[in-house]
Amino acid sequence: MKKKLVVALISAAMVTSMLGACGSNNTSSSSASSTATSSVSASSASEEDTTAASSSVSASSASEEVSADADQEAADKVAALIDAIYVQERNDNTDEQCKEAKEAWDALTDAQKELVEGENADPDYFGRDTGDASKDDPLNGDEIGENELLVVSFGTSFNDSRANVVWQGFTTKWYTKLFQDTELWMVFGKTLFIAVVTTLLGVVVGTMGAVGFMNAKFKGKKLITNSIYFPIVIPEIVLAIATLLVFTQGGIDLSMGTIIIGNTTLVLPYVYITIKARLVGMDPSIEEASLDLGANRFYTFMHVTLPAIVPGVMSGAFMAFSLALDDLIITSFLANAETATLPMKVYSMIKKGVSPEINALTTIIFGVSMVAMLAYLIKELVNMITIRRKKARSI
């Protein structure tokens, strides 16, 4: 009986242990299943957050692009308004246009103002907010008052502001823009070519005429020599019209060649007078001695006469070059639509204002001219000192 009871107790204990183990396995399985489910849910949530972040970045980029386009569009609109009022002659719409441009400028943000760029417009056009009204507003820069155009200004080649006559600071940006302006350099190249060719023709013809008339003796010589002074006496516009009539009546098309001929006609008397004055002060016995020694006239001219009149030739050449370089009246009459010189381009800018790039170019031309003049003077001074030393040694 006792054995049966012990067996029954052992069996009950085994059954109880098995049931406990099964319950534990079920609990572990349920926990694992719950953990896996939570992991999947977290992963899905993370992917959704990443997608949302990507969408947010894309939307932000698109918004920035739209904003940048809007800023550029607003800046371009103001630049067009400024270009439209960049004039020097007042008309009935000037005040209204200036007011519209200034209001549009004031409505821009600082970032938009930096984007303003046009033919004559830039961020400095209406000045900077410096706290000084005389610097910020061109109307207050002088005593002209409110009738002065906001946009009329010539400035200097080193002034940081295009439109303000008040000094805004030193800059070389206009020289940078000048060297990038291919159209302006083409115009300057044509002008320089015309001036050089005109100078060469004027010097050659003027020298030959002065030497020839000095030695020649014939009837009517005085009348012919006096007629050479006509281009100096008569107004230049009369000379321009007369030259134009000669070309049109002769069926000659206007071109760079007609400009060169017209300018040569203008500079020839000046070269002739300069060289003639040098020949008058020259001792004729020097040429006679050369001829008596067996030299022909060409040799005498090249080795005796020409070295003696070189200062006069150089003076005439400088005068001819300067006259041809900045001539406007004759060039305007004798040029065609495709031939524009630097003076013509500058004159065409007068109504809307000469750009700082032109100021920079004229500064360069002036500097080169001064350097050339100083070099010539130094050379003459060295020659003078050398001659004096030779004379001192000979004594």
C-alpha cells in the first residue's frame, strides 16, 4: 500500500514538473514574439522618420531655389528701372521714373540689393546706409537740390561708387571691368590705329612739304604756302562738311580710310608749321657744304637736314597724334555705322553718363602720355649734359 502511495506521489511530481516546463516555454516564446514585434515596429517608425526628413530637406531645397529665383527677379527688375533713368537730360517722366526706381530699391532686402546688376546699375547706385545723408543720397551731395537727377554722376576711375560724386573709397574694380570689356578695347584699337596712321601720313607729307617749299623758288609760292593754313583758320565743322562733300560727290564710301584722310587734312598744317619753324632757324650753309662735297640731295636730307629738324618733327608728330586721337567732329562726319572711335563712344554716353570704365581708360592714356613725355625730356636732358661734357673736355 505504501509502495503504491509513493509511486503515486512521484508520478504527481513528475506531471507537475512537466506542466511547469511547458508553461515556462510558452512564456519565453510569447516574450520573444513580443520583442520581435516591437523591433519591427521600431524599424518601420525609423524608416518613416527618415522618409519624412528627406521630404523635409527636399522641400527646403526647393523653397530656397524658389526664394533665390524670386530675389534675382526682384533685383533684375530694379536694375532695369535704374538703367532706364540713367540719363542726363530731364523729361516729363524723369521725376516719376526716379521715384519708382528709388522706391523699388528701398523695398529690396540687403541680399537682393547685392544682386542688382545692369548696364549702369550696381549695388552702389543709390549709395550705402552709412548714416551720413550727404553720402547715402546723391541729392544731398551738393547744393543743387531736389531738381537734380538721382542718377547723374561721372565719378572717378578709383571711386568705389559709380553714381555718387562723393568719395566712397578707393577701388580698382573699374580697371578690372575695363580689361574685360572687349567691345571697348576694339573701339580703342580702331582709334589708336587711325591716330597712328594719321600721324605717319601727316609727318611724312608735312616734312616733305616744309623742306620742299623752303628750297623751291617759283611763282605763286606764297599763295600756296598761305593756303596750307586754311584748315587752322576755318572752323573744324566747315572742314568736315567740305571733306564729306568731296567724298560723296566723288562716289567714295565712308570708311576708316575717309576718317584717316580727313584727320590728315586737319593735322597737316600743324606739322608743316612746326617743321618749317625748325628749318627757318637752320643754317643753310650746312646743306650747301654737303652738296659741294659731292653728296646728292637725298643723302644731304637724310644725313644733314633731317637730324637737324628731328625736334621739330617729333613735336609735330606729338601734336598730330593728339589731334587725331581725340578728334570728334571730322570723325563723326566721315565715319560709317560700323566705324566708331573712342571720342564718338564717349560722346554717345553723355546723355546717360560716362561709365567709370571710360574714366579708367582715359587715366591709362594720360599716364602713358606722361611717361612718354618724361622719357623724351629725360633723353633730351641726357643729350644736353653729354654735349656740355664733350665741350668742356675739348676746352
